[in-house]
Amino acid sequence: MAPIRPPAPASGLPPWQPLGDHLALDFLNTTATLNGGQVEWLGSGEALVSWLVTAGVIAKPPRFDRVILDEVARDAITLREWFRGVLERTKARGPGAVAAPDLKRLNAWLERGASFQRVEQTASGLRTVSVQPLDDAQALLAPLAAAIADLLCHGDLDLVRRCESEQCTMWFYDRTKSHRRRWCSQALCGNRAKAAAFRQRHRAH
């Protein structure tokens, strides 16, 4: 499958918001339909790095050539859209929908995430931390592959849902006690749905 070329970086993008309650779903939500138009938050290497920092995937921007990072951004979009298809199939048909080629592809991404343990001194004593060296720019995508693997292997996919707004493409993990979350954000789609229902009721009278 050829890499998907991201659109040219757009100016004035709205700020990305972590609405998925799981890194894999936040990754899916790096593209969305807002105000009738498609928004892409990974449209360049610079945009990808900015999102990785914002989402807490990496602590600080790495030093890689811009051309290399742009290529990684294209690969990130390819990974994201592959995962979208896998998630939709798995939601519809169960874990058996994850075919051998899908596992091979995911494992190839995971293999780029070699890490080691380091011991650090803290105020309360010693602790071990996992360190992932970024000698290869493609390793930036390994934590995203790990999040995808975690969701597919350990997540309750019954609680993984798309926002109920017909105009919204956001996904989320419903961690509410009642498991009745319907919207990516109550302040966004939830309020719009309430306003639309209010108008509909008043037109009916």
C-alpha cells in the first residue's frame, strides 16, 4: 500500500484536543470534520512533532531533517488510516477481523520501538524509567503502534465508539461509570445536538 500523501500544511488550524481517552483514539482523531471541512493535524513533519509533544508521546522535539520528518508524517497518516480500517472491521466482526497481514504490519511498527531501562535518583529513592532512543525518525511512530496494540489486545471494544453526531468523525473510549457517553465532547457535539433537538421541538408546535 502506497503511503498517503498529507495535504499541504494549513494556516489557522483549530487547536487539537485530546478527546479520545486513549492514545490510539487520539491518534485517529488527528484528522476530523469540523465546520463542514476536513482538518489534518499531521500535515507535515513539523505538525507531527508538535502533535506528539502536545499529546505527551514525546517530551521535546527531536532533531531530524525536515525532509525526513515530512516522510514520517506521511507514514503516520498511512498508519492512522490503516488502523481506522482495522478498528472498524474489528468493531463490526470481532477480533478475528484482524488478519495475519494486519498483525505483520503492526508488529513491524512495534519492532521500531526498541527501548531500555535507566535508573534515576528521586527525592523518595531510586526508580527505573523506560528510555526509547530516537536514532531513527521512524521510531517516533513506535509509541503510536504500541497504543494501537494495547487497545486491540486489552481494550474493551464495546466501549470504543464514534461520536453520534452525523457530522463528526471523532472516536472515544467511554470511561464513564454509566457507559452512556454519546459525544466526543459535550461542549462541542453534545451542545449542538441539544440545540438542534430544541429547534426541532419548537418547529413541531
